[in-house]
Amino acid sequence: MTMTPQGLPVAAMLINGRLVPALSGETSISINPADGIPLAAIPYGDDRDAKLAVDAAAAAFPAWASLSAAVRAKYLHRVADILEHRRDEVALVVTNEEGKPLREAQGELQLSVDSLRWFAEEARRAYGSWIPDPVPGRRLLTQRMPVGVCGAIIPWNVPCAMIFRKAAPALAAGCTMVLKPAEATSLVALKVAELFVEAALPDGVINFVTGKASAIGNVLLTDPRVRKISFTGSTEVGRLLMRGAADQIKRTSMELGGNAPVILFEDCNLDAAMAAVAALKFLNAGQACIGANRIYVQSSIYDEVARRLTEHAGRMKVGYGAEPGVVMGPLVDMNAVEKVEELVANAIQKGAKLRVGGSRMQGEAYEKGSFYAPTVLTEVPQTARMHDEEIFGPVAALYRFETEDEVVELANNVPYGLSAYLFTENMDRAIRVAERLETGMVGINETRLGAAEAPFGGVKMSGIGREGGREGLEEYLETKLMAIRVRG
Ligand code: NAD
């Protein structure tokens, strides 16, 4: 690996099977959010690099698409083998660049491997059908075809698994891909790109371009050879990309922002519920699309829930994610810290009560990083901004409710609909409420939603389409009808 004059490793993009710098020669610097120390120089690509990547993906498509699904599966299993072998090394890059504790980074790696293996196999079952035809002398059949060249744009908060949630089904289906990671976690993506090179995929099947988001995004939107945009990120950018994709009627999958309600009924198993809610709330320092944004607690258990959550938040070990015992790392950058500060100040000003945290972490160990303390706010009014916006930080916001009908209405009263969670020992109530919640996913006495086998995604302004599961493969397939004349 080449080094900068300051001794910083220089990462490379992957275009047409080669690890390359940006055509401009420019780089940006990737930073460890725990201590502000530079990790690597990242190629700062633009439209010219993106165009080369689309050229490569378009050239690679016919041959890749015509391989059998079984042969493509072999390539994907090979990437999975390499990823498993290098699991610790890649997990450490995730922790160093994104901030999450190593144990969480390891979880991401597992989901990545699972996605590769599951889609490798699932694409072998992309059946068409023979349709009973009302017209004599004709046969109708359908065949599943890959969509074509796909553009993938991913966020920073799940920087490794997100690559495979898109690339595994796309490549398994016979599509080729140009992937643009988030600026903050480009090093993780370029590390993953090296694994694809090691697996010796045919040139151009997958390409990684880092750098100027709008310029790269614009090429993916305007080049007619790109037939689909798969995006995970904020609703705001998703809307922009959908508008852009409309010009050429490109297919889109949108995994957008969430604002998950968590409902604790008085008849829940409180010990189990509290452990699950605390783990969910502080997962990735609160920077998760499926994170607990609004915690609704039935009046009779409200004080006890507030007490336990406050105690939990006060005991958490916060720090550099590779340090033993650390359960929560930094936020991704100082902008994120400032946004959380704003939301907390706004809630307190509107009447919320601060139980613990409510500030940046104090002390020498935290000075150079972007740390915010685990925080609990009670009696948060619905007029607080954090009720309507994603907090994306380690702030538990507790709201009070009395009845089932009331809480369902409150839970649905936002424009987002990614995930929701409810805790009750009454199964009738669990199913009744789960069916009424306007979200793509509901956890019942459970907060872990993800698996390679399961469809993940939202409704309303949380997106369109699903990642994972059979549905995740559908996103990269078209149905072609063939009508055949049969004589005699
Ligand atoms: P973001 O929307 O700011 O950025 C996401 C990606 O879009 C990045 O790669 C960014 O560089 C790129 N981008 C930004 N402007 C662009 C443009 N004009 N053209 C092309 N690309 C552009 O989101 P973020 O801050 O990286 O991620 C956090 C958001 O992602 C949260 O809202 C979170 O809920 C959401 N998210 C959703 C899911 C899900 O599955 N629904 C999963 C993880 C994160």
C-alpha cells in the first residue's frame, strides 16, 4: 500500500477490477471518531471516475448475467470465505472508522457473510413459470432476468453489512454494480473492495467509487445504462434520488429514515423488556435506523421504567470501541454531537426532565473524540422536535400513555414507518396492536429484527422495497414474458 508523505496509508477505489486512485489525484482523510486520529487517505472521486465505473459495470453485465446462478454462487461463497477469514481485521476497521464497539462490528460482519451465502443460494431458486394459456396453439412462460447495472448508495452507520445487503442479491441475480459508500466510512468500503479483488470476480462486476456524493450520484441517475438505484440513507436524500431517477424511470429501492416507537404495556415482562429496550436504544450509540426513537410507557410502570433505564445509562462504559468492556462508542462526528445537543436542549426547553447524561462526555479520554453521554429524558412533550425527528444519538425519550387505542394512535402519528416494538405478555393484545402499527417491521417482545433470510424495510416515508429475504432478491429481478407459437 502506498503512503502519504505524512505516513498515512492511501486507500484505492475499485474500478474495472483494478485498485485505482481518483483521476483528479485528490484525496480526503478518514478519521477515527474516538480520538480524531487520521486513519487513511481516501480517493476523492467525481463524475469522471463514476463514469468509468459505469462503463466497466455495463461491459461486465452480459457475461455475468449469462453465467448460471450456480457459478455466480461460487464467486459469492468465495467472497464469504475470505470475509470470514479476515473477519477480525475488517471488524476493527469498522470500529476505528465508524465508532461502534467491536462486538457490534463483529455482528455486522456476520450479517455480511450470512447475506452473501443466503443470496448465493436463493438466486438458484429464481423460478419463472409456465402459465396456463387461454389461446390454443400458444404457450406463455415467464423467466426471471437480472435488472442490469445497479447503482448503490449507502450510509455510514452500517458501513460493511450494507454493502452486502445490496451487492449480494444484485450479483447473485446477475446484475453488476457501482457502489458509493458514505464519506465518513469510505475506508471500510475500500477494505471490502480488496476482498472482492482477492476473490477474483470478473472485472467490472462490482466497482467502488468514493468521493463527491452529488457528482457520483448524478452519473448514476443520468446514465441510461444504470437501470436501478438502491439507496439507504436519509429520507431527504432518498427523495432527491427518487426525483432524479424519475427522469429515466429507473427502478429504485429506498431504505430511509425511521422514527421507531417502542411500546411498554404494564403487563410486559419488565426484566426482559428493559434489557431489550436498553440494548436497542444504545446500539451503535443510538445511530440506527431501527433505533428506539419514542419510548411509550404505560402510566402504572412509567416511574419504574424511568428508574431502571436511568440506572442502566449511568453505568454504561463509553469509549473507544476496541477497548475491553466498552459498550458504547463515539458518534460518527461532531456534527452529529451538535445535532443531538440541539434536540436535547429543545426537549428540555419544552418541558422534558433530564434524568442522566444530557451533555458531551467529560474527561481527558473523551476530549479528542465525538462522544455524547448516554441520556434519559422523561415526560418528553409531543411538541419536542425529537418526537418528529430521528434523534440518531444515545438519548432515550420517554412518553407516557394510558390506553391501547391511545398509544396506537400516538405511535402512528408520524410520517415514518420503518420499525416498531411492543412488549406485553398478552398475545391477543400483541397481535392486535402489531397489526395496527403502520410500519414495515414489528418486534413483539423482541428488538432484533435483522437476518439475511428476513425482509427488512419500511412503509410511509421510511421507504420502498425490502432488503433481505426472498423479497430482497426480487428487487434485482425483472419478469420477462415469452409467448411461444406451438404448431401442430
Ligand atoms: P445520508 O442520506 O446523508 O447519506 C446517505 C448516502 O447518500 C451517503 O453515501 C451520502 O454520501 C449519499 N448522498 C448524500 N447526498 C447525495 C446526493 N446528492 N447524491 C447522491 N448521493 C448522496 O444519510 P446518512 O447520514 O449517511 O445515514 C443516516 C440515515 O440513514 C438515517 O436517516 C438512517 O435512518 C438511514 N438508514 C436507514 C436504513 C434503512 O434500512 N431504512 C438503514 C441505515 C440507515
